[in-house]
Amino acid sequence: MSNFNKKNLLQLIVDIAPGRGTAEHESDDEALFLKNFLPVPDYRRALEPDILLILGGRGVGKTELFRLLAIETGRATLVQNLEIRALPSLDKTIWIATFGRIRQQEKTFPTPEAIEARMKNASNIDWRAFWMGLMLGIMLRRSSEALNTEWAAEIPLEIRETLIHKLPLLSEWLPLVRQEIEKMSYALDCLDEKLLEADEWLFVTYDELDRLVSSYSELSAPIRELLAFWLDKWRRWERIRPKIFLRTDLFREDFLGFPDASKLRAHQINLEWKPLWLYQLLFKRLANSGSEMTEYLRMVPNLINDSNTAIGIMTVAEESLFQSIIEKMIGKFMGANARKGYTYSWIPNHLQDAGGRIAPRSFLKLFSLAASRRLEKFNEQNEQSLPETTLLQPSDLQGALMDTSEDRIRELAQEEYPWLEALKTSLIGLEVPTAKAKFLEVLTATQWSEQLGKLPPTSKPEEVLKYLLQLGIVESRSDGRINMPEIYLYGFEVKRRGGIKRPK
């Protein structure tokens, strides 16, 4: 029999998804944050100077990468692990977070309420002044030598003082910056020249742009102007470069009304996770969760890479090794035989959206919730009934899939898409796949909230369906029927004949 304390191991699995896996609940302890982070190959391109836009859906890891780039040791470790050569030498780069949460320092920025109040009916020039002033304010607060040269003297003293000391007070500095926008631009031109002379680079990062204002419909103007600003400056500046982390749905051309969006294609990447990387993330987090779990994982030879860097213990990205540890932890099949599915492939297959995408957050949450379910019914007799190395049973995963789906809908409805609450009410009990006409009837009958911020992007049923298809919440089958993947099915309380029944 095994000498492992299964109760302790299960608790460690529960803890791999703090705050149920949301980026907002990831540790602000720098060392722990780095140990939880996995540098995946796609991040190589994200760091290249010519990549301006980093797109991805909710829970795909945009905020994690944004936070990593704000940490000096994080950048160095990322470059070292991925052997990135397209990026200039790190000691020649300066990184500033112009918008987004860095270690809870949200008080640096104006509040969404202040932005909404001040920027209502704002012109394109108003938004340009907003983005320029915000960037300058963050720069002027920095003590880096390259950002404290004579370029800043081109900014009138009153504006400089206001940006440094009153950046959260939008009403104080926006009129000043707008009035002197020509001098602001000239100061940044001078900074670019200084960076070029010193052979240095300045990278300006943005995240959580969906939190600029509370209303979804009001997001298009500030995002459009931010992209237009940087597309314009891209040609003008040689050494100042942005990294804009943006939700994929907010980059839709029909939403932004941005005719130059096509010009960004060569300068953008989409963050998507392969199942192999998701398993590597899972086992890396487990390997760094405690010595007891590390020893458990060592049951599979060569799974653990013994070199321990700033990002902690790494696991070897080899599918056969991950399959072996999953078989030991759960079992080879999701039932008595292969008819119920192979566990290793069942997990990603049931977590992907209609576009085949899987959010790391959902992947980690599935294991965390499965372990929580097992702990709830854990006792000595129960432990002895499990095979020697088994920690979870297929029924734990099946129940956790339903919980993960419910959490996914809750997250989306509470934060990004509040209008999904009304849709959820309409969809309850619907059986899929269903005829497109029937699905459109459901959308037509939906009572959308009239509350500001809870309105859908459009009230036209065909357009709402198109939007749901783009988000990967539903799919259109070859026969024209509408289907829903399981990651959303249970959260919407939609039914499918032959689907998973909730375990007791």
C-alpha cells in the first residue's frame, strides 16, 4: 500500500485554483506567483517588439502574462526559459504598466465612475488626451533614469506636477493635457529620441480594458482610440512600443467600428492553450505545492525536472508522462472500459468551447473542485477502498465538470457579460441540439434587462446568435442545428440526451 497521506494530497489539489482560479485571486507574493506561472511557447511572440496586440478570451491567462511582464525577475525568467532572442537585451528595456492591476495598486488610476462621468460623449481628441496623459503620468512617477531626462521638461510644470501627484483625479489633469496635447506629443517624441541614442526600449502595457467603464457599449470608443493612437505612433516612434492585452470579443470590427483593424493583423497574436500545456500547468502547480505532492508525482520517472529556477520546479512537457500520472491519480478510463472514454482525453474534450478553446482557469478548477468533492466524502474506509495511488474517481470529475460549468457562467455573467443572466433564464430546460428556428424563438422571447450595463450588444435574435457563436458558447452543426458544449451546458441548465447525470 501507498504511504501517501491522500487527504493532504487532495487538499493540495483543492488549493491549485485560489479564488476558484481567477487571476484576481492569484497570490501577490512574487515568489509564489512565479512558481504558479507556466511560460508556454506562444509567449515568445508576445514579447517581440513588433507585437502590439495580445488577444484572448476570459481565463486564458492574459492578466497572468501582463503581471509577469511587470516583474523584473519574471521577465528574465521568461526570456531564459523560452530562449527568446527577438527581444532586446533586458537591461536595455524599461516596462511600465499604464493600465491594469499590478499587485493590487489600483489606486494609481482614475476610477471607472470618474472616467464615465468625465468622458461621456468624449471626442476622439478627448480619448487621445486621456491615453496620453495616463501614460505620461505613470512615466513621470517612475524613477528610471531613462524616464527622468530633459524630455520631461517639455511638459509644462503645472501639468507635470498634476500628473505626478493627482493622476487618479481625471478632472484635474485631462483639460490641461488636452489643451497642451501638442507639447505632450513633442515630449514623447523627445523621449523616443533619447531612447534611440541610449539604445534602449520602452514597453508600455495595458490590461483589463473592459473595466474602463461599466457599460459594455461604452467600451468601443476608448479601445478604438487606444488602438488608433498606437497605430499612428507605431510609424512615428522607434523605441516606444505597447503591449495591449485585450479580450478577443472586444476586437470585433463591428463592435469597434475601427476600419484600420486589418493593419494590426501582422502585429497581433491570439493566446490559446494546447492540452499538453494545460497538463503541464496543472502538474507544475502541483509539483510546487509541497514536498509531499512532489514525491507523489515522482512515481512517474522523469516527470519532474530537478532544476529549480525562479519559476519553481518544472515538469517535462511529454504526453506519455502526463498520461501515466493521470492513470495513477484517477484511472485509465472514465468507467469500467474504454467505452466511457479515456480519462486523459475526456478531461480536455469536455472543457473546450465550441471553437475548441480551453481556458486554463477552467482546467485547474475542474481538478480543484473534483478534489473538494472527494474530500467531502473522505474517511478511512473510503481511502482504503481506492487503489493504491488513486486520489480521484471518474464520478468526482463528472460532478466537478457541472460545477465548473456553473462557475464559468457565473463568472461571465457577473463580470464580462451581465446580459447572460437574462439569457440563462430563457435557456433553462432547452434540449440541444435544437433547430436554429427554435433557438431564435428562445432569443426572441428573452426579457433583456433594461438596466445600464446589462443590455446585450444587440437585441436582434440573429445578431445575438452570431455573438454567441463568436464567443464559442454555442456552435452551428453541419445540419444547421444549434448545439452547446458541456463547459456551458450545465451552467445554463440546458439538457442533452445521453448527457452526464449529476453524481450523488
